[in-house]
Amino acid sequence: MEYFLEILFGGLTRGSIYALIALGYTMVYGIIELINFAHGEIYMIGAFTGLIIAGVLGAAGFPAAAIFVLAILGAVLYSAAYGYTIEKIAYKPLRGAQRLSPLISAIGMSIFLQNYVMLAQTSDFLPFPSLIPEFKVPWIGHIISSSELIIVVVTILVCIGLTLFIKFTRLGKAMRATAQNRKMAMLVGINVNTVISATFVVGSSLAAVGGVLIASHIGQINYYIGFIAGIKAFTAAVLGGIGSVPGAMLGALILGQTEAFATGYVSSDYEDVFAFALLVLILIFRPAGIMGKEPVQKV
Amino acid sequence: MRGNWKLLALVLAVVALFAAGCGEGKKDEAKKLVLGVAGAHSGDLASYGLPTVNAAKLVAADINAKGGVLGMQVEVLSQDDQCKPEMATNAATKLLSEDVKIVLGHICSGATKAALEIYKDGNIVCMSPSATNPPLTQSGDYPNFFRTIASDDAQAQLEVDFAKNLGLKNIAVIHDKGDYGKGFASFCKQFIEEDGGMSVALFEGVTPGAVDYSAVVQKIKNSGADGVIFGGYHPEASKIVTAMRKKNIDIPFLSDDGVKDDTFIKVAGEYAEGVYATGPRDISGNPLYAVAEEAHKKEFGTDPGAFYYQAYAAAQALLNAVEKAGGTDYDKVVNALRTEYVETPLGKIKFDGRGDAEGVGFSVYQVKNGQYVEVE
């Protein structure tokens, strides 16, 4: 039983990180139908920003909790700026072009950012300090560590916040309208450019939070971490139904648990096999993903 | 039609450019011996590959200062493979097309294996300072392959013997699914099972670069293992050992020379303390060791990195063989490598019929106070 719970919480932690990244994929896809392959790199840049801020503040003697919060805030701001800029440079000029063009542009951006960080920082792995405060979790301390608990709690809070934001704010409403029909949204006076920029900013911020949390949890980063995390999160988004926000959360959770249980009860050799076999299965029966809408034929 | 003419003109211009480039390359090829150096010179395993380039340059400079090999000046031509097999074949093809006859490299076993097919067809002698995958020599498939490092099974035997001395009974064997890591782990598993007094608690591969390893760490804990042997490289090793220590799993962690790198200690920090890793035997007593070290410090201002002395020895052995063979004729060079002794930082070496250097081996090291220290 204890082993089962340990695996469950491990899967929850993993799923949380996937969720934070997958939300960015799914939001951007929902608005402009673009798979933003540079999104994993935003996650990586967030982690690097967190490392730099933690290094500076740590040397200045700030308390650990303050460093943790400031590192996340700094990473969010910096990554949001990157997300905003990437959209302006790589996607906006191609908005009228055929669908493949921005996709290629996104892949190019991803490769560029990876290599940029490799050259500007280092190609080596770097140690990442344990920013998440260490404490003994009451009752279930023997099965879940403080960092895992905080990752899960932060992710839940972020998901709730995002849902409220989309449901109840003006901007959130504008986002939903743009996602439904961009031309119609323009006609009723929504500034579509602002909405798209806001989507990139929000998505990038979430990825940055994930980047700092997971880097702090596993204790190391390099310029390449965004690639695999990005692929997995993208899988989660597709699994849940790309374009759907609750779908991305659900997809990430399922993917995280599948991987954790495949490792825990079968073998970690087959971790990816199970994850992708599940993806194939779900797409066979629900081609648009678990919560995705079936595409309406526009005549 | 006008468009076609423009295109044709463009094609001709490009072709002319290439022709000009080729012509220039051919001009000054007399009187020089090209030593190809292939390995990871960028990417996350660059710290294993770059010291080899330094070693080759230093050996070449040293020999050139003494008049070169048979009057030919030695020139180093390096090719990056990032330890990726697909890039290694590109590097090998490039070296082949440059008419290189001797290659120092590659660094990773998977990349070396991929490149060897091309070298074999091109009659190129290849010598690796670091590729330890046993079949590279033991299969007999690659008579053109040599190495100045002992193979994984020698390392695995030492690792298992050491684990036995530590009193471990039930060992979890983890690997990174790569040629090197899985090969090493499989040998460890085999030797543990053959021993009788010990058993394998768990044999699992992890995915390099995965977001976290907590599930496999839980599994290690649940398996009741009293020790872990990991086959692979330092990025995964530091993640696993960090996750284990954070979960208060304080069983011994043993690994291979992919982990015996200072980057591991830097990244894993306090969690690296007490970790065992096998690595090439301490050779600092050899007279040429000091010479090689001094040359590196003088030229680059830093201490040499991983596999530097193996690479230094390999470069010396290759160039010595060309000298003794009186040229770059494939059969003669191979014969010279197998028969002629050469003084290197690793000691006085020659190669056996399979291509392994005689008299090189491994020792066990442990991290103590942020440094690898040899244990007896």
C-alpha cells in the first residue's frame, strides 16, 4: 500500500510538471492553431533564469523562502518576455501564411534558443540549488517529500487560478471568443493581437514556474532539458485534447501516472512505450483527444 | 526560359566555387601526415571529448618539433560527433574523404561502433582512448580498431568484486539503456549471478533526460537492495543519487568511469559524497605522465580532463606505428601496433591481437570531500 502511494505521488509530481508546460501548448493551439515547439525552450529558459537569480540572491544573503519566491517571479517575468517576443518575431509575420510555415518557424526558434543558451551559458550540466523549502510533511511525510508536495500544490493553485482567469476576467472571455472564431471576435471589437500576446505571456509564465520547480526538485539543469519535457507535455496536451485547457490538465495527470506506474509495476525500460501506447489507444477511439472537440466541417 | 538561364548560371557559379575550393585543398598535401581526431567536441558530453583534441595537438606539436614522422609534419584534423552515432558516421565519412589514414577516436562506444564500419571499408586505423564496449575488440569484427583503455567487462568484474568486498548481498543494477551503460550493467548482472553469494534485486533501464527518476528510486527502495550499481554517464547518475539521498536511501552507490568525472561531483554536490566509481588505474607514477601533464598546463593553463592520458598514449602509439611501418600502409601499421612497444604516459604499451592495449586497467575511486580518491 505504501509503495502504491509512493508511486502515485511520484506520478502526481511528474504529471504536475507536464501540466504546467502542457497548458502553454494547448492555450496557444486553441487561439491560433499553432503547435509552439519553442515552448519547451521557454521552460528551460525559466529554469536558467531561476538559477541565475538564486545564485545572485543567495550570495547577497537573502532567506531561503524569499529566494524561492523571487526566483519564480523573476523566471516568470523573463520567460513571459521571451514568449511575447517570440510570438512577435517568429509567428506574427506568418499569421496569414499557410499552416506549415509558422510550424517550421517554431522548430527553428526552438533550435535557435537551445543553441543560444548553450553558447551563452554552457553545454555542461549545472547544479541547481534546492530552492524549495525542506520540511517534514505531516502524516504522509514518509511517502512524499516537501518538494513533491509543493510542486503538486503550486500546480493545483495555478490550474485553479488559470481556470478562474479564463472564466471570469474580460481578457479570459476575449481569449475564449478568439479561440472560437477569430474573425468574429475582431468584428465585435476584440483586439486579437493583444489576446494572442496575452496567451503567449500566460503560457510562458506557467512553463517558467514548472521549470524552476522541477529544476529545484531534481537538482540539475542544462540547455537541453526543454526538449524532452516539451515533447512529453505536448503528448499530454494531445492526449487531453489539444486546444482544451482542462484537457491538458487531465492529459498531463494521466500521462504522469501512466509513466510512474509503468516504471513502478512493470519496468522503467517500458516507461515511454506505455505512455505512447496509451496515446495511440486514446487517439484511435477519440481522435480529438479526451476532452477535445470534434472538428466541425466548415462548409 | 529566362528564369532557367538564371538558374543555370547560378548552378555553374556554385559548381565553379566548389571546384576552386577542391583545387586549393589538393595543393599542399605533400609532406604531411593527417591525424584525424573524432569525438564529442560539443554537446553535453564535450567534457569527455575535448581533452583528446588537446592531447592530439600536444603530441603532434611535440613530434613536429622533433622533425615529424618520417619527415612528414603531423597535422590534426578534428571532427565533432557529439557522441551521437548518426553524427559519427558523418565525421567518419568526412575523414575518409579527406584521405586520413589514422584516426584517434571516437569517444563514446555507440558512436565508435557506428563509425568503425566506414573506417573498416576505408582501411583506416582507428584508436579510441575511451570506448570501452567489449565487442568492439572481442567480436573480432573490427581488426582496424585499437584502444588504450580496458573494456567494460574488466571494469564490471572489478566493480562486482568490490561490491562483494563491501559486503553487499542484494544489488539493484540500473543503466541508461545506452550501448555503454547497458553493456556495463549487463556484465555486472552476469558476474553477480555467477558469483552465487550475491543476487540481483532489480535490473532496469532509465530514460536519459526524463523529468524525474522518483519512480525508479522508489522501486530501488522497494526491492530491498542493499546497494546500487549504475551503468551510464554522470547526468543520470547525479539525478538518481540526488533523488535517492533526498528519500533517505543511504545504500552504497557504485558506478563506472562515465561517472568518474568532476562534473558529477560539481552537479551532485553534497549528495556525491561516498559514491564509488571505477576509472582508469592511477598512472601518475609513470615518467611520461608528468611530461604530458606539464605540456597541457603550459599550453592550455589548466589541468587535463577525462581520458587525456589515454588519448595522449593513443596518439603516440598511432604515430609511432606509422614511423615503424615506414608509411601509412594499412597492414604494416596494424602489424606495427601489435609488435612495437611505445613509451606512453600509461607505461610501455603494445596491443594484443584483438586491439586491446596490454597492461592498462581500472581502479575503484570514492568521492571524499568533493574529490575522487583511489580506494584499495
